[in-house]
Amino acid sequence: MTLRAALSLSIIVMLPAASLAQSSVPLQRTPIAVHDIAPPKEVTKISVVRLDFKPGQTTGRHMHPVPVIGYVLEGEFVVKFENQPEKHYTAGQSIYEPANTVVERYDNASDAKPAVIIASYLAGQRQTELIKFLPTK
């Protein structure tokens, strides 16, 4: 290989790296939420699930034997824990469901639009059950 060819090749190889370094923008990190896990537990497995709600769809009364953190990807949700006031959550917000807490409502707030939650179930060793549906009162 000639010196001229070697120089041309090294310039071609270095150009993408140089242009990448010049156009590199720092990654933007936006905090969404911090949830304390109470009581504390050892988490050995996290199951992440996308839940697509049809317009007006409800979950029914339930509870989780593990803590669950939900991220509202689309739409709006109405959530009510037993003995607590009802709350509304919109896209970009996080919802914490403590383990063994009765959830009275976890519903799509819109009768016209779908809604999407990304749920992370924080399970310990030998915990395979993620949800228990409960009878209505």
C-alpha cells in the first residue's frame, strides 16, 4: 500500500469518529419518580410487562404480592387504593403499588381512547404469582 493510499484510508477511518465527537450531545436524564419499598425486600427478578387498555377498560379489584411500579406510556388512568382517595395519572407519570395492598380501581380514565402502562413487578426468590384478583365488595 502506498503512503498516499494509507493516508487516505486513515482519514476516511477517522472522519466518522471525529464527526461523532463534534456532534455528540450529552444524554438528557429526566427523573420520573423515586419510590420507597416498604417493607424492604430483596428483589431477585423484575418482570416488565406492557399493559394495553382498551377505551374504558378496568382491571377489577386486585392486589399484588410484590411491589409494582407502573409508568404511564399513553393515556390517563384512575387509581384507587383501599381507604385512600382516587388519583389520576397521565402519560409520563409513575404509579407505585405497594405489595399486599388492595387496589379498588386501576382503570383507563377515557371511554374514547386506549391507554398503556409499562409495569415492573419486583419479585423475590420463589415469588411467581404477580397478581391476585379479589371479589368485588
